[in-house]
Amino acid sequence: MKHTFLQYICCPLCGGALESREDEIHDELIVEGVLRCAHCAVEYAVHKGMPNLIAQNGWGQSKEPEMQGWVNLWAKKGMYGPDNYMQDSLKLPYIGGIWQDTARWFDIVLDDLKLTGKETILDLGAGQGWASRYFAERGCTAIAMDVVDDERLGLGRSWAIMEHAGVYFEPILGDGENMPFYPGTFDLVFLSSSLHHFAKIERVLQEIYRVLKPGGRIIAAPEPSIAFSLPERAAIHDIDEVREGITERRLKVGQFRWAFWRTGFRGIQIDTFETYRAAPMQLYSWIMAARHNHLRSPALRPSLKPVTWLVYKAALLLPPRLAGQLALMVNGGSLYLRATKPAKHRDNGPSNAGAAHGTPTG
């Protein structure tokens, strides 16, 4: 980490300023050292260039099984074997396969953002930091945060990605439910398929709201959502990640919208591929196909079939944008979520019990 990074980070427990004690410095980077909170005196290690700012309390300890769960999952899927995945990581997300939807959404995100290069961006749930690489290439100040520091498939891989691309961003170990950043730090918080890996999504949104500048934006894509008729427990019970102790959530579209609204976000927009900038005929064709598939789904209880049919029928009678949103509420899908923190925002109060995340008081 660079010394200049200290202006963005604070103690995740009390919000106090962090003071640096460097043990090893290379080319102005703190490679090994300690960050000490000037207020509560808690110390955080810097190892291999990455500060570990996961809160040292019950919240931080609860993340340890999940951190190991990711490593176990990758090992079971054979991702520690051939080195071709290591090379592919330098090109993510543009390698096809499971990354096809991610690449398609990421291109849409970059086009929508119209980045000027002056933005400060948090890549939350960054994985290896591949998205931060593209933000940094456009001149932005990018920070990649995740809970897994694995050097092959986790955030430890970010140094190789930076070297390959000839850019720099800050990799940091941290928890989205207890963010180690000052209020009003970021112009944008970006999540690529990571929001559904938080157990308390509204808490994460509160933290994102806090660290965004007034007028700042949150974008999450792609995020899985389920049909209104499907219980969340049924949707996640057979997922590999869950068996490894990794958090998986499957919210309905309405639950996402309500969580954003309750947190204070406005300008909330939710789309899937089929509703985003779709021509009217394409949209109505998708609604009819979604109705057909939904009514034939074994997960749809017979008692809900008449209501489901009626809602889709009503959607086909509405103007295109409203039709798409109503059908999406019923059907779910792979979502593109975006919202804005109002320029004149309300005070959510502390998002962390016992921590003000601002100027500490003694």
C-alpha cells in the first residue's frame, strides 16, 4: 500500500485515524508493517503490500470460515491445478464461459459510467481485483476490497494483474459490513456478483451509503434474484458455496428495491438483459416467454398459477417500461442494480453498533 492510501482508510471498529509503522518499503510501497489506530490503539497488519482491516471482533471472526470456504471450493473444482486459469485471470472477465454474462454487464457498466478519470472507486467483493484494473486504466483511483487474500485466486493475485496491465490500484482486506473508510470517500461503489454473498444486505447498503459522497453511485451486476413465488431457502439449499460455508442470498426484485429505498438511496433502477434498453417488441416477447416458463415451473405452487398468469397478462397491457418492470418483479433474473445517494442525504446514524465511523469521541 502507498502512504497516500492512509487518507482513505480508518479503523473499522471506531473510525479512528490509522498511523503507519513500516518495517519494509519497496518503491514507496509499504510491503510489511503495522497500522495502529490513534483512538482505540488496535493494530492491523500490512503483509505483502495489503493491509488487513477486517475488524478484530465478532464480525471479523465470523468471516474466517467463509474465507476458508472459498479456498476449499476452488480446490474441489480443480482450480489450483492447471496454470491456464492463472493466465486467464489476467484477462478477466473477457474469457467467456461462466464469465460471459459478467463481461457483457461490465461493458454496459463502463458505457453507463462515462468515467472521466477523476473518480474514486471502491470495488467491493473484488475477488482478484480484475475490475479495479479496468477502472485504473481509465485513470481512476481504484480500491479493491475482499476478505480472501489467496495468492492464486484471491486478492493476492492483484499484484500480478497490476504488473501485467501496467496500472496501480490498492488491494485491501476488509469486510463490507464494517468498512474501514471515512464517510463520503467514494464517487462509486461497484459490486460484481458480490452483493448476494453478504448475509445482511441492508447493513452492507448502509455502509455503502455512508462511504459514498453525496451524489455518489452504487452499481451491482450481475446479481441473481428469484421469482416472487420461490422461497429463498429452496433456491439456495443445493448450491456448492453453501455447502462450503459461504454466504449465499437469493432476494426477490422487490426486496432489493425496498432495501435500497430504506437505506436512503434514490434513483433506483433495476433491469435484466431482457429489460435494459429493449425495444418494445423484444420486451413483450420476453414477457410471454417468461410467463410460459414460469407457469410450467415445478417450483410454482398450483394455487399461485392463476395469480401469476394474471400478473403477466396485466404486464402485456402496460407501456413497455412498466411492463418490463412488473414482469421482472414476478420472474426475477440476473439483475443490473444502480442507485444514487442524494446530494442532500439524510443521516442514517451509525451503521455499526458501538462505532461512529467518523471522528471518534473519547
